[in-house]
Amino acid sequence: MSTKTKLITEPGREVTQDACRVCAPLGACLAFKGVEGAVTLLHGSQGCATYIRRYLISHFREPIDVASSSFTEETAVFGGKANLLAGLDNISRQYTPQLIGVATTCLSETIGDDVAAVLRDRVPADPEEKCKVLNVSTPSYSGSHADGFYRAVRSLVSALTEETSEVFTQRLNVFPGMATPADIRWLKSLFKAWGLEAVVLPDYSDTLDGGLWDTYQRIPSGGTSLAAIRGMGGAECSLEFGHALNPADSAAVWLEECRGVKRLLLGAPVGVAASDLFFHRLQALTGRDFPADLSAERGRLIDAYADGHKYVSGKRAAVYGDADLVATLALFLLEIGVTPVVCAAGGPVSAFREVMKGLVPDFEERGMEVLSDVDFDHIEQATARVGVDFMIGSSKGYKAAKRLGVPLVRVGFPIHDRFGAARQRLMGYDGTQRLFDELVNTLLSHTQEATGLGYSYM
Amino acid sequence: MPSKLTPEELKQELLKAYPAKVARKREKQIIINKHKDPSANGLPTTNEVLANARTIPGILSMRGCAYAGCKGVVLGPTRDILHIVHGPIGCSYYAWLTRRNQTRPVSDEDPNFMTYCFSTDMQEEDIIYGGEKKLKKAIDEAIAIFKPKALDIFSTCPVGLIGDDVHAVAREMEAKYPDVNIFGFSCEGYKGVSQSAGHHIANNKVFTDVLGLGDLKKPGKYRVNLLGEYNIGGDAFELERVFEKCGITLQATFSGNSTYEEFTSAHNVDLNLVMCHRSINYMADMMETKYGIPWFKVNFIGAESSAKSLRKIGQYYGDQELIDRIEAVIAEEMPAIEAARATHRPSLEGKTAVLFVGGSRAHHYQDLFHELGMETISAGYEFAHRDDYEGRHVLSSIKVDADSRNIEEIEVHPDAELYKERVTPERKAELLAMGIEMNGYEGMMPEMKEGALIIDDLNHHEAEVLIEKVKPAIFGAGVKEKYVIQKSGVPLKQLHSYDYSGPYAGFKGAINFYAEIDRLVNASCWGLVKAPWQSSPELSASYAYVG
């Protein structure tokens, strides 16, 4: 049947067939995992916490605690205040967290619970309680998981960052977006090597990619400390990675407007050009020379591009997923000579075409189709129409790729059918190198399997 | 490293972190197993478990919601009913093939909608102005493209709150498309206290709107339904193989590897076999009242249990030909089982397991561990009721609380035409004398040793205490628990999705399971947890002097 199904073709259809995005509360849960001593509570039915935990855990292969205010029918009718308060006290008692991030769901938003007011008036059962409780509005009927992620990061900054008149040079705020733990780890060691005092938010490089435990850890160690977030107002500037994020959801925009910290927005450093720009910024901030080992990394990457061009140059790809990642990957693909003929953002991102136009002014002439708010059926149709050599995006594109008979390079979230998603490296020359190798190998493997001749010399 | 603590001490360890109010409630959900005093006329004297009670906010439960039970568990494994989830996108996405149910369409032309995820993807304006129009249009589109025989609608949290009437929409659309059976489920996530509410809601609607509409009679002398088998990891395929070999016709499975047509004709059987008692006992009871089809409990997890369940079927029919054929099949299957056990049992014997899964697996899988010489020292269900723990004889003494009262109990009467008594009361008594209790389920606790710790709705904190204090050789649960348990150096076997392996049911499944548990418990990685200089002082010294 799967090969026989006609795809829905009429425009403006109502049924979403195989969505290419998840809901906002998931993004908030991910963001709060990157704060030291933090626990998330989802205000709604316990199913949300259970589903979201399962989804995140299957991707990262790490424990992820998300509590719930566990609504019953009675709660849905009379309001969630009592459950929320009980939930907060129970978390506080069990975990002694430094922070509880409360994210709403469609249930609590639909009944109109005023979470901010409940938190404002809350008197903890334990008078000794020292944890900070903050909330973020993440109704599942609005935006996508990426929006929930950005909003939660912004809520952390707006609730915690203190006003300060002091500015520390060489201190930097970094908002990497939904980066992999390995990329966050790479960023941190890079800043350290460059002598920059950088606060990366969120930082789930340890909490979502940690070792075995000698002793039990109620909340896994790691994460951005609350003190560091409080001090973000004293940074020289904020680096924010992204192309399509809504300024109203941006933490760096909030810091610029409310704490006077200059915002530098740039695309995630994936690919030579984006990495060059990123390192150029770091040079400007530090006044340092370009390190020799980075030059060598860059050299190796260009060398690999040269060695691999026979396999990739002139190829066509469909890239899909979160808007920022799609834009980042599209630029990388163009750089290696691949035309991303389908660039599809799963979430409802207003002005995604304009964003792409800004990045690739002649995208129409290049035959690139730019889509947003689309599901996998739309993506598959568009891809089938124009024809591609491979697809690149989350593991959810597997079904479409299989039907179209093209290989899939797995990048982004979720990756549920492969191992090591948390350790995927994309950023910098070195990260790009790994992505490039994987991409070339995927194409080689596909050709090898397809010929059936048994060649082991490709 | 077996526990040095007594069961009572362990229980206190579990409770001590809680505030008094929480501890008082959990105290009734954590029970030290004690077999009933036979002198008390078989009435429950101890062992009463507080089950199917509300989850405590802020305590990390393993439970899901009513929607998960309805869509994910009961209806999800059916391949040719087109499922539309009415609500914001998350719920539909999260239930998209995640239970890894398998299905096998007969031909390429047969529909299989299981790999799809359909949703109305409600947006803010739908929440404000209502989503019925959008739902109707989504149904129009789905029918135009996929032409299903049946289409169902699952309500997520906001639907009931904003007053969308999925049942009215279903009626209206069915009038528009008389060839398509369209029905809806009011399975909003906040209904009941767990997935269990969703099972009941699913059972009710399938019973009233699907069952009895068809008249398929699969050929065969012994026609049965298998209720509560969801074909995780191909379990149903193995059972289909065994049944066919025994000459027993599987008319319908609820709902692993099933079709709509099989559901419609499930009344054309002589017997219902109940696997997962929790999720499907409603259906079994309603079918008995309406059609006179009796049921009994089976367990096909474990080779011995599979043999026992097959023998029960033979005895029920009382037909020597069938009894002989079943014995021949068991005799044919057993040598491979014994050979596998001889291979794996020596490296597992005497080790311990704990099991916290679902509404029947925490019971059923004990048999497989037992076959390996492993004891289950602590177990509990996520969403079961007291009868699943203590046996169905407690049903009449279960107090119905407000959460359960909100789930409809359908009044069922014998069907004027289709009701047929299959077993007389005398025959029932005969069967009982042979050890076959019709409509009976003894529950998990009588089969567990005294002193075992029964924990209902185990939460995250308690799982951690168990690992620390008991350190079992293996922990059977789900992916949410998996990585926290493994961080402590204990392997976790996923018994919801089987870690992408299986089947574990039936005979071939048992062989798979033996090998799997051996592979996990004795994996080489556990030996690397401690660095050499951590565990051996001499090594430490030698490392220090190297270089």
C-alpha cells in the first residue's frame, strides 16, 4: 500500500499528514535541561510529560526528568492551581532543585490558568525552600518545539538576568539554539582556548551526554549556573546563532533591549563560510591571531571538499526540519556544490522565504523551493516533483526517502533510528568535516548498494 | 548483590523521602506480598493494593494519559482504520508508530495506515472558534484520498474543553459517507488517572460501533479471538504461527496485526482468550453478555505458560483430536526450548529481576524469568487496577471513585438473534474442576513469593531507591526509565517496545528472550564501569609509576 498511495495534492488542505514538527512544550523541556539544578514541570495532563520524556530520551539516550501537574477531569473543570502548587512542593522536596521551569500545555492554556499569578502568590510548603520558579507559555497549538525552546531560553534570561552597570570585556553570552551536546561542548572548549569568559545558554552538554554514575545523581550535574545567567547583563555582547528566529522570542534581543548587551546574530558555524565568519567575530572580540591549529583544520576541510567534489558537486538535495537548521544546512550544501532544491521548515515560520531570500538572493533562479509550515506529505510531493539525489534532516524523513528511493543523511531532531545523536558534530571546520564525511559516505554507500556489482573500490 | 534489607526496611527506604501526605498514600501502594490465609474463606485478608488512584502532581510517574491508552494501545495496532487525531500536533506526533506494533497486510493492495500520522493540527484560532469545521474538512480529505472502510477520531485535551463534539461530527460525516464507518473517542488526556481510562473508552466504542457489523467466518473448527495482544516486536506473528500449527483459527486479534473486518466479525467465535486483562477485559465481558461468548485468561509469554494456555484451549473444546494435535505441537517445540535454556540458564540462574510495566506484562514476564531460574523480587503495574494484582474476586469490593465514574459503563443485554450459550453452567463447573476458571484471573500477587515488594505506579524516585538498595541483575520497564537505570550499571530491558527486538511471545519468542537476557545481563560493558585504578590498589600504584 505504501507505494500505491496517492498523495494529497490540493492546496490548503486541513489534515496534517505526517507532521514535520513537534509541539512547543518539548522545546521548553530541552532548554531547561541546560540549566544547572533545574527541573521542568509541565502544567497539564501527565501524558504530555510522559510523551515528551519518551521522545527526548529516545533521541539523547539519557535520563530526562519532566514532572507534571497531572490534571484530572476535575482539575480541567476547576483549574490547575492546587495541582500546580502541590507539584512544585513535591519537586522541591524530592529534588531540592535550584530552579523549576514551569511550561504550560494546550490544556492549561485552554482553560486559562494564570500560572504567573499562581507563582507570584505562592508560599512554599517548606519555608527553607530556596529554589527559583519561573514560567513560560508554551501552548501546543501555537508554533513548534523550536519556538518553545527559544521562549524558554528567553524566559530564563528575562526572569534571572540582573541589571548591572559593569561591563566585562572578553565576557560573552552565547545562545547556540538547539545545538547538539557535542557542539555545545566544542563551543565551550573553544571559548576557553581563546581566553573568553563565555556563558553558553542552554548548556546540556553534560546533562544530556554524560557518563555512568558512581553515585546516584538526582539531577545530573552540569548546565549553565543560575549565577552565570544572572550575570549575563555584564557581557560585552551576545552571540546568537540563528537565521529565522522570531526577535520576540530571542533571549539576545531581550538582553539588548533590557540590559543593554549588544546582540550579534549569525548563522550557526556549519560550513567553511559560516565558520570563517564566526571565527572572524571571535578574532574581533579577542584581538587574537587566527590559531594555527584552526588554520590546519580549515585546510583539511577544504582538502576534503576538493577530494569529495566528484561525489557531491552538482547533486540536488531536499533539506527539512527546524527553520534555523534548514537555513544553516542549505548554506552548507550550496557551499559544497549541492543545490538544496527543497528547503522545508516544518514549523509555521513567518517570513521564511524572506529569510532565505536574504541568505540566497537568487534562490528562485537556482531552482530552490522554499516552504514553511509543511508536513512530510508536502515535502515528499515537492521532492518527488523536482527530483533529488538525497534528503537531509531528522529521522522522520525516512519514510519519504525510502519511498523516493534516495538516501537520507540524518541531522537535527529527532534521530530515533540511529545511534549517537547527542554526539553529532556539525559546527566549526572540524564539525563540518564530520558532516561532510558522513554525507559523502552516505552517497557512496547508496551507489555501491544500488549497482549490485560488488565493487569495493569506489 | 541481593538486598540486605528486609522487605519492611526497603519499604521504609522508599517512603522516607516523601512529605507525610504523599507517604500516607504511597504506603498503600507499596505492599509486601503475603499469601492469603486459606482459613479466611478465600476472602482478601491482606494484600489490598491501592491501585488506579490519582497520580501525585510533581512525582515522576511512568504513566501516560487516556489518549495514549485509547489511540496508542488499543486502536493503534489496527492497520486499516484511518486514525485522525483531533487536537494540536504534539499528541498525534508522539503516538506515531512509537509502540512499534507490527502488521502484515495480505497484499500490496491492502491498506495500511499505521505508518501515517494524521492530525487536525489545531491552531490558536481553532481553540478560540472551535475545531469542528476543520475536523470535517480533514475527514473529507482523508476519505477522498485514502478511501478507508472505517475512520476514527481521537480527542485530545482541548477538544472536550472547547466543546467540540466529535461524536456529532462522526454522525454527520457518516451520513455523508454511508460506506465509511466513522466514530469518535472522547479520550481527552485528563480523563481518568492513566492510560487505563483510554482502554475502557476504546473498548466501549469498538463494542458499540464496530463489533457485530460483519459476518466473516474464517474457516476452521475451533474459532477464537485473542484479546489484548498488540503485536509488539512481532509477538502476534509467532502466536499466529503456533495457533495455525495447532489447528486453531484466530478470527480476530485485538488488536495486533488486525483489520477492521476482523473486528466487525469478532462475534463469530466460540471462545475469547484474554492476554492483557487490564486493557481489554471490558470487551470480553461485554461480548459474553451480548453474544454468550465465554472467556478465560491466557498467557503466551514463556514457553511453559504458552504450553499451558494451549492445553487450556484443548480442554475447553474437549475434543481429543485437538488435544492430541496441541500435545504434538508442544512436543515438537519443546526440544529447541530446552536446548536454549540449557545454553542460557547457567549464566543467569539465581539472579534477580524487577518488573514495572503496563497492566499485564509485569506479571506475564515473570514466567520467562522463572524459566531462566531468575526470581522477580519486586514488580508492579503502571496503570492496573486491584483485580490485576489481587485477582478478579475483589472486583465487587473495589470502590468506584469520581475518576472512574466519569468513564462510561455500557449497559449490555443479550442480543435477540446472536446470543448463544456456548458453555452451560455445568460444563463451567467441570472446567473449573480441571483448573480452567472461566472469566477468572488470579492476578499477579498470588504467583509471587511472600516478601516480594509490590509497587503500584512506581515513580522515578522509587526506581532509584530500588537500584541502590536491591541492585537487581536486570530491570524490566520502558525507555523513560532505561537510561537512569543503566547509569547505575544495571541493564534495563524495554518491555513496551522490546528495544527493537522480539518477538518474545510463544515458543520462538521464549528462545529469543533467553538469549536476550543472557546477552544483556552478561554484557562485557558492565565490567568496564570501574577503571582499573579504582578497583585495585596495586594497579593504582603501578599506574602511578608508569612513565
